[in-house]
Amino acid sequence: MNRDAPSLPDAVQRMLRAVLADESKHPVLPSPSPETLRRQLDLSLPSTGRSFGEVIDELIAVARVTPRTTTTRFFNQLFAGREDAAVAGEILAAVLNNSMYTYKAAGVQILIEKEVLAHMASILGLPGGEGSFQAGGSLTNLAALLVARGVAFPRWREHGAESAQAVLYSSAESHYSIAKAVGILGIGRSHLRFIEVDEAGRMRVDLLGQRIQEDLAAGRRPFFINATAGTTVRGAFDPIDELAELARQYGLWLHVDGAFGASVALSRSRRHLLKGIDRADSVCWDPHKMMGVPLPCSALLLRRKGLLQEHLGEGAEYLFQEDDDELNPGQRNLHCGRHNDALKLWALWRHLGDEGWERRIERQYALAAHAKRYIEDHPRLVLSDEPACINVCFEVEGADSAWICRRLSQLGRQKIGHGRVKGRRVIRLVTANAALEEADLDRLFEDILEVAEEAPPPPSPAG
Ligand SMILES: Cc1ncc(COP(=O)(O)O)c(C=O)c1O
């Protein structure tokens, strides 16, 4: 051991100070090409190692050119900002390095995880069920579909594909993780019916009902409806209560992909958007999106207890050696070794309390309302849609949205993305960072309008 090596706390403190200072000086960076970055930094793995202090310098250098996601110029995704209490929890999880499969290996961390899951479930009105954390919403949706498939087709897990007729439903604007999960699970992507949405981007329940009847008449076996709470581009909420009714009528599993929007359950004034979620069989809820917890943090919550173990549990003497399986989440999870995603969320929840979460969600909505007003008041900006969540989609009249986003990123002014609404390519602004000020949004619009002066016209709606 090198006696002159800095201690971990000293090194981490130096690194954090340097990174945070640089970030506040340069809240957004131009996007260099991969070739430029490779020329600038030595990324190779050496045969002879460097000192810990030198590695800290290298980490600082890497951070200096890494895209910023925590500053007030990042609007590119459904996550943004930084919550210090959660980061502290995340750092502690890395230092402790418990694997979250057994009580033997993780002790009190398992109790913390159970506490967090139980609280989330009770907020959704699913108090008697169970839950687990997966490494992101895509895997949470996959785990939900796996359990639902097992319930509908009990021989599938043991004996392989049980029905070539299994069919399922999701809105045309739902996230691609649903189609991906269907492919992974061997259900067949062509068996996933994409149901059209209404003007507001919500799944059409009438069309879904018709489609189920057609499938039944053709001898197929419908088993699963995915309702999205907070669609990825528009932030639309499918009518969960009506979908729950249809699911009950036909005996189908109702999953709510609330990866993005389930967080509105934390606000008394927004909770109505999730009406009927207490009737869902399973819910995906990602605190790493609206709640600002570092990635990944995604919870699967199920109405009924026991299904996770039934469909994901395995015997393994080398792992499950002590304690009731109730205390061994490895029996209820896709993962074997697993990162501790609960501690950072627990730390932030302890800091904010339920009341602080409510204020945070309200603030995000107030910021989205400010953005909407700016757009409506400006003669060159066109609002695409009435926002139901904190996504505000719009166009600059006569200018290509994708070109504007790309240019802003190249120039190192702002990071913001685009999507499609009603066939048109639009800029998607998400006010996920609760630390934004109204002035940050005004500056974003000024930058967008300035760059738009040189933008080519938008492609035709079909293009
Ligand atoms: C509605 C919805 N579901 C699922 C996901 C997937 O979540 P993750 O990126 O955590 O895998 C996303 C991601 O944006 C999403 O918007």
C-alpha cells in the first residue's frame, strides 16, 4: 500500500469539490465527437497502474467532459437535477456495497427497502401487496409482464411457450420497453396490439374493447393490458379506472406503467390523474424520474402477495442460507447480485417527508405552467398539446424542431430533445428539475428562438 495515497474521504472530497466547481462554471458542454474525446483523454487500460491520487485526477478530467444532467440547462430526458440527500445515500450504498439478495448479506438495508416499498404501495392504494426494485423501468415492466404471463399461463415457466395465441394491449404512445419485454419473454411482438390514442394521447378504451372482442372471436387469448401513466413524450395519462373495468370484465391483468407519472400520487391535487390505480394488478414507478433520485431507482408494486416468489423464486443453497424468504428479496427479483437502490430514496424521503414530495411535484407543475404561458404568449411558438404532466411540447413556427435541438447541443447552450405529437416533430421540454427557476426557462426559450432564426423548415408531418 502506498503510504502517501490520499484517504478515501480526502480523495472523494477533492474530487467532488473539483467536479461541482467545474459544473457550476460550465453548466452545459458542447458535444464533442468521440474522436475528439479519444484524442483528448487516454481511456486505455494500462499494464502498469497509477497511484490513487493520479486516478482521482483522471476521474476529474473525465467528469470535466461528461454531459451535465444535473444543471439548469438539461431538459433532454424525464430525469434531471440533483438531490443531495439522495446522492449521500447513493455514496453510502457504494461504500457499504451490500448485495440486496439476502438479509444475511444486507441486514438493515433489507428492512429499509421493505419500508420504502410498503410506503409507496400504500400511497398507491395497494397496501396488502408486495414489491421489488429493478434496475430501471424497462426491467420493472418486464418483471410485471413475466408475472402476469405466469398467472395467465401457469405451465409456461416450467415447460416453455404455452400458447401461441397469447395477446396483449398497450397504447400506440406507450414506451418501447413494453414491446421489448414482449420480445424478451417470447410472447411475440406481433401479439402486442397497439391501441390508438385520443386527441390528448390517452388510450382509446372503446377501440381496446373492440380489439379484445375480435381477438376472443378469433380464438386468441388476451391476458394483459398495459396502461401508461405519464407517456414518454406527451405525459398523457391513460384512463386507468376505465381500463380496470375492462380488465375485470374480461379477466385480464392490468399493469400500470407509471415509470414517469406514478409520482403524481404524491400530490393531493394531481392524484386524480391516477384514478383507478388501486385496482391495478401491478405498477411500475420510477423515483429516478420525477423524484430526482439518482439512476437507477425503479419499483415494481403488486396488488397480491406471493406472486413474485412464485414466478421468480429459485432454490439456491449457496445463496439462500438463513432467514425466512420474506427477508430475502433475491427470491422476488430478476437480479441475483443487486445494487441497493432503496437507500438513496429512503434518505431523500426522510429529508423531504411526504409533504416535501408534494411541494416538489407542485413546483414541477408550476414550472411547466410557466413554460406553457411563455409559449402561448409568444407569436412564434406553438403549443402542441395541453400538458397533463410536466412535459410541455411545442414547435417554433416554420423551424425544424430536431435541427434546433441538435444545434443547441452542438453550441453547448442547452440539452433538450424532440419527439412526435399528432404526427408533428416537436420540442419536448420536461420540467423534471425542481431546482429550476422561471428565469432558466425564459433563457431556454430565448436560446431556442435565437437558434431557430437559422433553422430549416420542418419536414412534412409524414416525414
Ligand atoms: C413511460 C415509460 N415507461 C418506461 C420507461 C423505461 O424506464 P427506464 O429508462 O428506467 O428503463 C420510460 C423511460 O423513459 C418511460 O417513459
